[in-house]
Amino acid sequence: MTSKTVLLISLVLGVVMSLSLMTWGWRQLNTPMQLSEPKIIELSAGRPLLKVLDELHREDVIQQTLPLKIWIRLTVDGQHLHAGEYRLTPGMTPLEMLSIIEQNQLVTYSTTFVEGINFKELRQQLAQAPKLRHDTEGWSNDTIMSRLGAEGVHPEGQFFPDTYVYRKGASDLDIMRLAYERMQSVLNHAWAERDDTLPLKSAYEALILASIVEKETGVPRERGEIAGVFIRRLQRGMRLQTDPTVIYGMGEAYEGHIRRSDLRRKTPYNTYRINGLPPTPIAMPGQAAIEAAVHPQPGDSLYFVARGDGSHVFSATLAEHNQAVRQFQLQRRDDYRSSPAPNPAPKSTSPVDDPAEVNKESQ
């Protein structure tokens, strides 16, 4: 056998072996990983991708890491990989795993602020949210507002109720900033489009009124009419006499009902004793309540009383109102409630895949 023949055979064998190895490697890259349920992996400075691959191999999720490591070294720019959590799913191949990492498809979480909660409840909710960095723990409300660029601003009502999506390691202050900026945008736009005849001096006063509307009713069709009652009262110099402000002013002393002594006590939020609006919002109003505050429904009603099913009866005169009070307040049904069934509890969710009853009404 000549040397040329030997060289040719060696070349052929080399090509065959190379093709075989390439075929084997490609098959490994496209063979589903051993997963019976979703699994979260995390990349970080201390857990780079190659280290994660070794861990998956030890757990028998990936049978062979060599083909994937070679592929990564040939095709992946490690400088552009993002630290964070990634979700692996049953049936996913190593190449598909690498694809979601290269495309920065990080696991996300969400927290939902429902309309009508107050700032204390918002802080409690964020403190329980999974995967968040709780930077504001121990901070005062003033410190939080200062860090948001709103030094001296009272936090109540300043955050927009919505669902906010975040990734592991985000700060609770990041969520607050998103909600704060969203509220300023919604409020300023609504104020710019407001009715010209409103007896309100600023967007902040509209926010205060919207928070009261939010706490008085959850019935969508009533928001504009309730706002209209309060606007007409302000225009006539009548006190608002609305229980949610009294409850807010009572703070921890509120135990589910308002006593006559509570209505007689003069506090900045007791609208039975003060003229005009309270000094701050009392809750987080949603967009519908804000729109109602700046576009109240026209009419002549000055009073309303709860029917007991969450809706209200509106009256233009005190005599009509007193009659409604006798009908719906003095003979209450067993399942009486002054507001609709409460919103679902504020929640923080796992990874995201693709008012208390009161004894009096405004009078």
C-alpha cells in the first residue's frame, strides 16, 4: 500500500469521524432535556452559563455538555448574556435553552395594586412580593417620596393602581417609581382635559376628590353621579359629609363602624366638621374615578344613601333623602353592605407566563 493510499484512507476516515462527531453533537444539542416539570435556572457573576451547564449535567437534566460548550464558544458572545432567571420547560432542547438566554427571555413576576388601597397597604404588599429587593424596608414615607423626586409630597393617592411586572432583584422602589410616574401622567392628562366649571383649584384637588369617589362606590355607572354630588356640594359651600374620609382620619381606631362621637370629633379628615376637601387623598384612585372627578355627571342630586347591595339612591332634596334613609338604613336587609363586594385582595404573583361597612352616608 503506497503512502498516497494510506494518506487518502486517513483523510477519508478523518472526514467520516468528523461527520460522525458532528452528527452526534448536533443530535445532543437537539435532544430534549430530562425535565418532567418547569425548572428555573439563574445566571449571575457567581454562576456563569458554563457553570450552570455543569450543574444541569450533575442533575441529569443534560446528558452531554461538551457539544453545547463547543457551540457556545463558537457562536455566543458571553458579554451580552443577561444575569437573571430563565425558565426551562419539559421538551426543551439545549439549543432552545440557549436561544431563550441569548434573547434575554428572563422570568418575570408581577404585583397588582387594586383601586382603593392606601399607601400603607401598598408598602405591606411590596414587602411580601417575591424576588423583590426590599430597599425601602425601614424607610419613612418622607424618605421614599424624597427618593422618588417628590420631596415634601404626601404619598397617599400618588401611585397608580395597576399590574407591574418585574424581574428578580428589582427594587421595591423601582415599582413605586413606575406607579408614581404613571399616576402623574394619568392625572396631568385628565386635569388638562377637565370640565371648565369645576370648583377645583389644582390637579391635586382632583386627585383628592377621585380618591373619595373611589372609596364611596365600586359601581362603574355611579362614579360620575357621586362625583357630581360632591362637586355641587363644593359649589354651594355644603360640607361633603362622606364617611370614607372619617374612616381614614380615624386610622387604627376604626373598628368597622362609625360612632356618633366619631362624627363629632374634628379632625382634618372629618368632612362632617370641616369645609371643603380633606388635606390629602385617602386612597389610590383608578383612572375611572379620576375621570369622574374631572368630568362629573350633571344633575341636581345633593345626597345619596346605600341601598344595601352596593349601589346608592340619589336625592335632590333633604326630604327625599330622609325618606330613602328610612327605607334603606333603618330597616336593613341581613346581607346589607354600603359598598359593592370588595376587590380581590392585592396580590403578588409567581412567575408570569407568556370598604368597610359604614353606618351613615353623605347627607
